[in-house]
Amino acid sequence: MSSHDKAAPGPTVIPFGPQHPVLPEPLHFDLTLEDEKVVGAIPQIGYIHRGLEMLVEKRDYLDYVHVAERICGICSFMHGMGYCEAVETILGVQVPDRARWLRTFWSELERVHSHLLWLGLAADAFGFENLFHASWRARETVIDVAEETSGGRVIFGSALVGGVSRDPDDETLRRCMKAIEPVRAEILRLAQVWIGEPTVRHRLSGVGHVSKEAAYALGAVGPMLRASGVDYDARERGYEAYGEIEFKAVVETAGDCMARVLVRLGEIEQSFRILDEVVAKMPAGPVAVPIKGMPPVGESWIRLEQPRGEVLYFVRSNGTRQLERFRVRTPTFANIPAMVEAIKGVSLADVPTVILTIDPCISCTER
Amino acid sequence: MSAIEKSPWLIHYDASSCNGCDIEVLACLTPMYDAERFGCIVTGDPKQADIFLITGSVNNLNIPVVKNIYEQMPEPKAVVAIGACAYSGGVFAECYNVQGGVAKVIPVDVYVPGCAAKPESILDGVVRAAQILAEKKKAMRKARRAARHAESPAQEAAK
């Protein structure tokens, strides 16, 4: 009788993170393993918690946009925009048309650069370095356009209560769309690698499965939810200019890592189409209305669709220049239960891939 | 130029930043900015790293992690604090859960400005850190020689 046949060893607990090569941000998991299989995962968050929601009590409500933009460096513009929308709702301010369309433009630009960033990181998580570099090279062109139109590479800094702070002229916008034309071809080429390459399929197909019912019951959002077959996209709410744009949520049904890649690849293509439409229909006029005085007493909440999923902003004003409460419910926070579900049953080597497929943004989650 | 200056290995840790500087650090490693042309390789293992790229204002939970990574790195080592947060806490300086700067936890050699820091300035910071590494190595050698000399001056003189 070999030593193998003796009593099976009990479950092993392996700490994963906070400093880990595949994670750009610190996140800690206690993984419970039976042999090579993960049977349980307990996430621990808090490494990025700064407490910026409390800052709203110290800053002027118009200046706080700068802090809101720094909730996260990847979807910074949308965070700024969400805060502005929530405050504008309390103030009862109507944003000018051109500002609405510019906000849509920058939102979609951010979605493209975020998804490209994710495609690279996900490729890196299963050791496909070449694909990582190719995705990020394509992303640089998108970032250049963001810098030219908004002034910032990752933190755009163009959100403003009452509109936007920058007004790129139509000629610049058209030139920018021309500049990112080659990126679309490059992404189609990358998509062929993602879809056709057997090594990629081997690492992603059937890994980290979340069923439609589980995704819905666990409150997953964004690509995580849509990859499991639930047709829900907060952009269909029609905020900013989305009500006047034709688009349909990208939905996949397989619910595995591959499906999440396909949803994001589809969304990049969709975002390019939206960008085209936005630039073509961009109305003329002012980009901001002046905001004066104190905000009235009241509260409001706003939902947006970020690259990672639905985000919710809540603002309560007490009638002074310092707001009373600001709360963000971020997509990664909503996706963590579904991620824990997806990790169960995979082998240890697949854990980085599964964690990366929800596109975790820890600085959003912990604020 | 010493070997360590030609090929410094990097380790990156996000000590509660907003992610903006971190994705710019990653952008430095990709084809557009390509830190590898300075001989840099990113490693996940602190024991193999020469330069510590750290972003963010360091929150309370992060203090032991940052210290742990720093202490595991072999001498000589250099720390590059990236972004306004890593310098003073930046926009989060008044938050209740931040230390307000990396220097409050570990010694810093190079500060990279910006919110978010641009890849060009991060690369500049890395190159400066590599020079500092070379100087530190030289100083270490000198100290070692002096120590040897103090132990057995006669033998050293015979050489």
C-alpha cells in the first residue's frame, strides 16, 4: 500500500495575493483546495480603501468632480460624469446638447480603451505575452485620441457639473476618428487570435462557468452578466445621448471565460460604431451651463453602464456647498460573488484567468 | 556602466492609488514606451527585484505589505514613488484611511510627478533609479572593502 492510499489529505488553504504577478492591483484570496481543485475562495478586500466618499463633506460640491474622477483611473471619466449627473439632478440643471454628445463620445472612448486594456491583461494572465503587447499597442492610439480631445491620457479631467470642460471642434473629432480607423482593423485581427487560436480556446472554453440563473441571482453586472445570457445593459436607459443612438446589448450564452471575451470583443466593435454615429451627429452649441449658488436640499441616484458593468451613484445634499453623502456601488463589487462562484471547481492554474475575466477594478470597489 | 544599471529588474505594487498611475506603469512596458530597451524586466518576485515602482498614498492595510516587499528586496535597491499620491497623498491627502505618501513607510529615491503620471516621466524615473542603483552598488563595494581593510590591514596591503 503506497502512502497515496492512506487517508486523503484535508483541504489546503493557499493565500493568493495581495501582491501577485497577474494582478495590477492588490486583492487577496484564501483559496481552499482539494488536490488541484479549488473548492472555496474567500476574498478579502480593503488594500485600496482610501475613504474618498467622506471627502465629499470637506470639498466644495463643484470641486469634488476631481475626486470623483479619481475613484478609478480606468473609468475615470464615467465616474466624474456619474457624479455630475447626480448633482445636476438635484440642481435641476439641463445639460446642453453638445455636452451630452461629448460625454457619450468620451464614455465610449473609455470603454474601448478599458476593454483593450483588459484583453491585454487577460492574455497576460494565461501567459500569452504577445497578445498582451498587441492589445496594448492598439490601445495607445485610442489613448492618443483621448488625450487630444480631452487633455488627459487616463484621467480625462473633462467632466464638469453642468456640462463638460473641453470642447474639441468637429474637425478634430473627425480627424481622431480617422486616426483610430487602423485600430479597428487591428482589433479584428486580434479577435481572430482570440477566437481561432487553439491554445487560447484551451485555456478559456468551459473554464469558470456561471449559469444564467446564478449570474442573475448573485447580482452580476456588465459583461459578466451578459456572457451568461442575460440581456441587460444600463445604456438602454438612454442617459446622455444613448437614447438617440441605435444599439443592442452584446449577449453570449455560454457563461464561461470565452463568452466573456466574446462579449467584450463585440462591445469594442459596437463602441466604434457608436463613436462614428456620435461624431456624425454631434450638435453645435455651448458645452456647459454656468452653475451658481448652493445646491437645494435633496437626494438623487443615477445608473450608468461602465466597461465593467452597471454603476450606481447616490448623492444627498443638505443645502450647503458641502454635500452630506456620496455613495458609489461599483461593478466589480457587484461581480465579486459571481467571481467566487466561477472560481469554485477550476484548477489552481486557472484561478488568475478566472479572476481576470471579471475585469476586476479594485480601486473602484474599495474607493 | 555596471550590470545592475544596464538591467534593473522591476517590481510594481499599487499601494492604494486610483489605478491611473498603475495602468501608465503597465503602458511603459508595452511596445509604445517599451521599458525593456533600458534592460528592464518586470518580475513578480521581490527577491529578484532591484527597483520598486510604487504608486498610491499607502493605506493602513497596505503598510505591512509595502514594508514586506521592500525588506525582501536584496541590496542595493531603489524605490520610485509614482504620482502625486505617492508623494503627498495627492487628492486623497485628507482621506481618513491614507498615510499620505510612500516616504512615511519606506525610504524613497525618486519621485515621479503627475496625476496620473505620464509614461515618459515614469521611464525617466526608472532610468534615474538605475543610476542611483549603480551609485549605491559602488558605495556598498567601497564599504565592504573598507570593512575588509579594517579586519586585516596587513593582508589588504600585501595585495
